[in-house]
Amino acid sequence: MAEKHSEQTDLRLLIPAAAGWLTAVVLVAQELSTALWTAGVAVALVLAVVVVHRRSGLRGWATLAGVAVVVAGMAVASGLQVEGLRAGPVMELAKAEAAVKVRLKVDGDPSVRSGSSTRRPPYVVVRATVEEVSGRGETTRVRTPVLVVGSIRWKDVRFGQHVEASGRLQQVDRGSDVAAMLSSRMPPRVLDEPGWWLRAAERVRAGLRESVAEEPEAVRGLVPALVMGDESGLPPEVAEDFKTTGLTHLSAVSGTNLTLLLAFVLPLARLLGVRARGLTAVGLVMVVVFVVLARPQPSVLRAAAMGLVALAAMTGASGRRAVRSLSVAVVGLLLLDTSLARSAGFALSVLATAGIVLLGPPWRDALARWMPMRLAEAISCPLAAQLACTPVVAWLSGQVSLVAVAANLLAGPAVGPATILGFGAAGIALLSADLARLLGWLAGWPARWIILVAEQGADLPGASSAWPATVVGVAVLTILCLALVIGLHRILARPIAMLLAVVLLAVVVLRPVRSLGWPPGDWLMVACDVGQGDGLVLGAGSGTAVVVDTGPDPAAMNRCLRELGVKRVPVLVLSHFHADHAGGLAGVLQGRKVDEIEVTPYFAPAAEYKRVADLAAVHRIPIRVVGFREKRAVGPITWTALWPARVPALSPSGKPSAASSEEGSPENNASIAMMVEVSGLKMLMTGDLEPESQRAVVATGVDLRADVLKVPHHGSSQQDPGFIAATRARLAVISLGAENDYGHPAPRTLDLLSRQGMRIARTDTSGSIAILKTDDRLSLISKGPSRP
């Protein structure tokens, strides 16, 4: 059977699609003239190939001609898309950062984002199309896509609405699929309601959310994600577990999810007597319903196209037809939107589908020699998709999942029932809320199983392995994957070889070895790559660490601790209660024993303090307030609290009193500062101390000399030169996020540190940073930055 499949599969059919994809990647941000020149060369090549074929019978001429035609078409499409973005005055107004008034059509669902500190309140991001723009005294009718970054009052806009808004246009990176960014602090004025079919879809979506409202939080988030790709309610820790176990495609709008849905619906239709064209009609109806509920956006249309191709490959279509369908789908999607060429989501969808189309059938046939066909299909499909996507996943995340195939195999049977019951609950909610809640409750049980698989899989010691997200690292991984593609067929066809491979993988997962130097075995302190915030880990023995701050993102903090093998945290220090230092607390608590939380005596902002206190109460963790000059020890680690010696007064409302005279943020100035010593290495932790408190610490007369300085406030410009000089540090560590909104680190601060002779290490450029001491020498090992 495998040989038959190989004969039917003609990989030459993929060459035009690959050429078109590469053309779009190169030309997506180029001028129209460049695109037209490329198209002209391609047309000339077509003519040359035809002439040569007629004269000499050139072999392979059809493939060459097909490549040239696709390249020409893609070049024209790229040029037209770039010109479409540049048409009208929007880009010119963005270059001048002009204030404008616009009429917009909302093209997506608003996404609420949290500011990384109290200085930036929550904000909303939503895609829209500008239909009329007024700026610099002129009003122009256009049709230009933009990205709106608005105040929280934008959160209630709905897909398909027309709104009026005012704001300031700003430029975006070249190659983006929008022409500009509109920054708006004013609320939008709604002009109309979405179309009737969008309103109906929204009622169905709301009915689904209501049907699972009484379920546990994780179930409330997962069922809407399975049915319509709505991930807004999925808890961060569950999303991180899905990422670790390779199940993210289930909670997002993906071709794999639609494939599993159709794979459940069509056999059910066959059992009910539906045949031939009726099955096609059922499949098309499900695709249309999926697209309407998930919204007809590029990612949804991509998922629909790739899902249908994958399903065709696994349900009896010839290999040649499946490959041709994939090639047509890739070319067609890119012609509709050439910006997809640089999209990670598009790359993952295409690679997963290619894996299913090219590798799935022969691997299924190899397994079917000694196991039931249904089980062979269940194993080969996720195995092929995962192996095809592995290099891109490693490039994006810096890790390789070793449990993804097993997790998909275990979770797969529950996806169809959960999704179908969710669909049923959404539709029936229009007629009966009680019946919808019953179906929502039923959908919750298979969803619970999927969540259990993700949680248990992610907790395995070797669930994921860190991998360098560099060109060399990904190239090496790609070669390894290609070697597996070549040799895996022989392993799958032999039960003994397959059993040995499974046992070897189980040993690696349950008793993992350190991966490519990260983390180093003798690390003393690690500055975790947690984005725009602080997350510091001090090694206190096997599986044990003291944690100082948790960053803004629970998932990022949990991932870092998991990589470091930390299972117990005797003391967790929160330097102050800003979200970029305390927001990731849930990530530390996930699957770990935390004995005590040590905090600053300044309990503000009140909302963040309450959130920390509530989490501690749920996990029965005592909270204690740090004492000035107190000394503490955990294993080999000792530290002394150097600040705060005093804190500003709080009013009864929990806000700083009017009598406070501190400059800058009082929360920052009340940060815990501590001198840590481990293995003879002295490290000064400073939270977000601002100049007033920095000077006050110096005035206490304490010895600030240290080997390592954690630079205050993410390297902001607010630094006291006397404080920095007093540390005499050899190494300055700055914990911050890439391309943050605050201008951190400030050039003047970098200059100040350099003039003091300090070596500078930054998490935004180096990723997580481990500090070691070898033969009395201070050394660093970095993991490499995480990718969005």
C-alpha cells in the first residue's frame, strides 16, 4: 500500500507552490516596479520554455512553465497588495504622525491587553478598515486596513460594525498587512450594527459561552475555543500546558481542529445513511458554520482550506490529488493575501497539512501491517503533522515538545465530541437555555479530559526540551527531522523496533537529560526572560530555589522554572506590587510548593495586592512583611534586606496619601532591595527603586559593593549615578521586554553603566541569563530570546 501511495504522489506538483511562496516572502514589502519587473522576467521564462519545448522536446517543461506562471502571478499580487496599502493618504499621514478623524469598519474581535505596569492601563487592539479619513484639512474616501490601539472603551466594538473615531496615525513595519496603526484615546462612536448574519452568529457565540458559564474556569475557556477559536477565556496556565504538549492547535482557529471536527461528523453522517453528494453537502455546511462562527478572517479561511485538504488526504483521495489540492490551496491563499507568506500561522498550517498529505498515508500503511487501521490513522496523523512543524515551532518558542504525539493521540478522540456538543449547545441556546446548559455540561466532560491530558503531559519532567532558536540550531533540527522522515517508515513497519523507540522516548521524557547547555548545571542565579518585568531565580539546591519577582506573565515564569527544574520555593520575594513584578505569581504556584511569600510593607496598588493575597490564601501560603536590615538564609543563599527603611503613608482608600513627597512612583520607591550572597558571589537586587530611594539607600551607609547589579526599573533613565557607582559591580543585568513601550533601557543608563566598567547583560536581546562562578570567575550563559 505504501508503494502504491508513493507512485500516486508527484512532489513536482508542490514546486510551483513553493516558488510562489518564496516569491511572496521576498516581494511582500517591495515596490510595485520591482514586482512588475519580476513578473516580466517570469513571463519571458514561460515563453522561452514553450519555444524550447517545441523545438527540442524539453523534459519537465510543464513544471518549469507552471513555476514561472505562479511566480508571475504572485509578483503581480504582491505588488498590487503593496499599492493597495499605499493608495490614499493614510500612509503619508502615518509618516507625519498626524491627528485624524476616521470612519472605520471593524474587521475583528477586540482584544484587551494589560499594561505591563500601573503606568499603562489596559488597552484594546482590534483590526479595522479605514473607509474615510479626515486629516490636515482634507477628507478622503479610502479602503485601507489599519490596526487600532485604543483605550479600554474600545472593548465593546463588534465585528462588522462601522464606527467613527479620532486618534493619531503611526507607521508600522514594512511587510505588515496593515498600512498604519491608529492610536486612539477617545471612545469610538458606533454608526450602525453588524449585518444580520453576524448578529445571528454573535447570539450563537453568546449562547455557547452562557451554556458553559457554570463549568470550571478551564472548561469555560476551552469549549468556546474548540468550537469557534475564542481563546479569550482560556486561563494562561492552561494555554501554557497546551503549548508544552503540542495541543495549541486545538484551542486556536486551525486546520487540524477543523479536520478533527469533520472526521467526527462525516462518519456519523454515514451511520445515519448519508451517502455520496450528501456527505459533501454535510461537510460543506460544517465548514460554512465553522467560518461564520469563527469569523471570516484570513486565519479562519486558511484553517478551512487546510482542513479540507488534510481531510481529503486521510479519507481516501489519491496521493496525487491530495498534493495537487495542497498546492492549489497554498497558491490561492497567497494570491488572496500575500502577507500570509511571512505569517508563522500560515507556515504551521501548510507544514502540518503537508506532513499529513505526504507522510501520513505511507506511515499509516506501515503501522497497519501489525495494528488496526483506525489506530494506525490515529497515530500517523499527529505524528506526521508534528514532525513537519517541529523546526518552525522550535524557531518560534525555543523548545521542542517530546510528548506532543502522545498528547494528541490521547486528546484527539475527545475533540470531536466536545466540539459537536459545543456546536449543539450554541445552536440550541437560541431556543432553550436549560437544554443548552445540559449540552454544555456534556461538552465539558470531554473538554475535562483534554485539559487533564495537557496538564499531566506538561508536568512530565521531559515534556519539552529547550532548543536554540538560532539559524544554526533550527538548521540542525531540520536535518534531524529529515533523517527521521527517511528512516521512520522502517521503524513503524516493525513492532519490535516501534516498541524500542517508544521505550526510549519514555525514558527521555521521564528522566530527561540537559538539552544543549541550557540550563547549565551549576547556575547560581537566572534572570528569566519574562518580557517587560523581573523574574529572578536563585539556586538553593536540587529542585529548590528562592524566587525574586515573577514577571507579568504566569506562563513565561512557569516555563522558566520548569526548564530550571524548580519544584520547591522556600521563599518567594515580591519586591513590590506592580503587575510586571507580581503578575506572574500563578505561574510560580503551578505544580510547585511555595512555603512563604515575602512582600514590601507598602500594599499598593490595592487591586494587585488583593490579587496576591487571594492567591496566597487559596494555596494556604503565609505572607510576611520584610523587615529593614533583617538577615535570612535558605540553604547556601543568604541575604540582607537593605530597603525599605520607611514607606509612604497610605490613605484609607489604599492610595498614596496627599502628604507623600516622594518623587516618581511611591510603589517603585518602596521596592525591596536585598544583598544576596551565594558561593561567595554578591548580587544586589533592586526592584524598581527610583533615584530618591537609591540615594536614601546610599545614605544609610550600607556597603553596596557587589559582583552583580540587577539594574533598577528595567534600565529606565531614572538612575542615581552615586548609587550605581557605589555598587562597583562587574556585571549589570537588565530584565526587560523586547520592543517595550517605555524606551527601556535608556541610552543614558547604558552609557552610565558602561562608564563604570560594567558588562551589560539584557534579557530582551539574550533571553534568560544564567550567572555562574567558575574558578573565581564570573561567567554567563544565555538561552537566546523567546519569539512571539
